[in-house]
Amino acid sequence: MMHLTNGQSPAIANRQYKSTIFAMLFQDKKRLLELYNALNGTHYTDPDLLEVNTLENAIYLGMQNDLSFLIDSRMYLYEHQSTLNPNMPLGVLFYVTDLYSSLTRDANLYGTKRISIPQPRFLVFYNGKQKMPDRMTVKLSELYHKGEAPFELEATILNINVGCNRELMDACKTLADYARYTQRVRDYAEEMPLNQAVERAVTECIREGILEEFLRENRSEVVHVSIYEYDAEKHIRQEKEESRDEGFQEGRESLLIQLTKRRLKKGKSVSEIAEDLEQEEAVIRE
């Protein structure tokens, strides 16, 4: 998990964090099962069905694996991000190889008996400020220099900002509450110092029943981690703005535009691109 310090904020200097608020929430098996059921239309009730395997790998400023777990003989990797990154599938590949290595540590890789491994599923929960549709699919093959893709990996990005993916939010109150809390922190941070904004958001959410139990039990750490996350997100956003000022064209383009252009260069039609990216043709055409 996250393992970095940020010396720019006095409130969190000299501290290390291994969690984001998203990871803190869904490391709880009951909440994780609620999210799984909402995503898959299932109705499991036993949290012990989940075997949680959380990686400790830290990737720069929030780009980390948050949660992975096993259920139904499949391996699910849930990651939270507040920035869009076209190299995301490559990061997912690194995570899954680490997980498979861990799961097969005691197996005889060079023996004659076939090793059984769980089928992977990759989901990224996005709640940054950059606009994106409710749902998008990104592929490892988009990063290949050229030619056919004998090896493919797909990850689905879900926009979990307030007002997006309403059906999913209605089915998972914890996720919806997380989106509301995050939005309040951002809104208040535009009006007052960040530490005051976080304290206000926490106080109001507890009073209004938004993540109430979680915030009461973890208030101090939530405040510190929220400040850290917001600072990290702001840092990345500022770096991107500096890149735009220096004229880096790719930095100015949204992830959807980048993916669309790459497919156009490969000769795909608007309808084919729309199907690949799970978008309406009108969106791709624009």
C-alpha cells in the first residue's frame, strides 16, 4: 500500500501511510463483499468467502494497488486512482504477476503437474477531477509498439464521482458515501485551508450518517490520510499543468482521446472504436 511522506503539509510531515481512504474502507470484508455484490449482481452474505491479498507495493503518489481478493475461484484486483494514466494496464500487469508469484510460491513450477491459477478481473475506481465517462476499458495492447498482440490484458475503469454510475452507487451505499465524502473535502478545500476542510467534511458526514461508523472509529487517521491524498492529487495535477505549459501535447489530451487516436492510427472505424472503449459512437466521433 501507500508508503510515502509528503513534507509540504505540516499536518502530515514525517508520517508514512499504507492506506488510502478507499483502501481503509474496503479492507473491511463486509464492505468489500457489499461492493462485490453491487458490481456483480450477486447476493453473498458470508464475508469469510473473501480471501484478501493486499500488496504492499508503493507506486508514486497514489498509483498503487489497493485491494485484491479471491472469490468464486477468480482473482479480483480493485484499485483506486484519482488520476487517469494510459499506462495503467502495464501497472496492473506488474501487480498480477506479483500476486501469481505469491499464490504459487510453494508450487513446483517446473514439475509435470499443471498448476491451477485463478482467473483475474481488474477494476479501477476513478474519482479524479478530469472528466471521463461512467465506464471505460483500457488494454495492454495499446502500449505495444506495433503488430499483433499475442498477449492481452484488460482493465475496466469506473467513474465513482458523485452523479456517475448511479446504479452501482445505489447498490453500494459505502461507495456512494465515499464519493460524497471525497466531494465535500474537495469543495471545502476551495474555500478554506485543507485541514479545516477535512475536519468540516468529517464532522458533517458523521452528523448526516455518511460513513458515520467508519469516520467515528477512525477519525484521526481519516483526517491525516485525507490531507495526504488531497496533497498528492494536487501535486500530480500541478505537474500535469506544468507539462501543458511546456507544450507536451499528450499531456493535454484526456485518456479517452489518446485511446481513440491510437485506434484510429490502426485503421479502426468509429463503430469499432466505440465498441472497444464501451462508448457511444457520437462520443467517439466528437
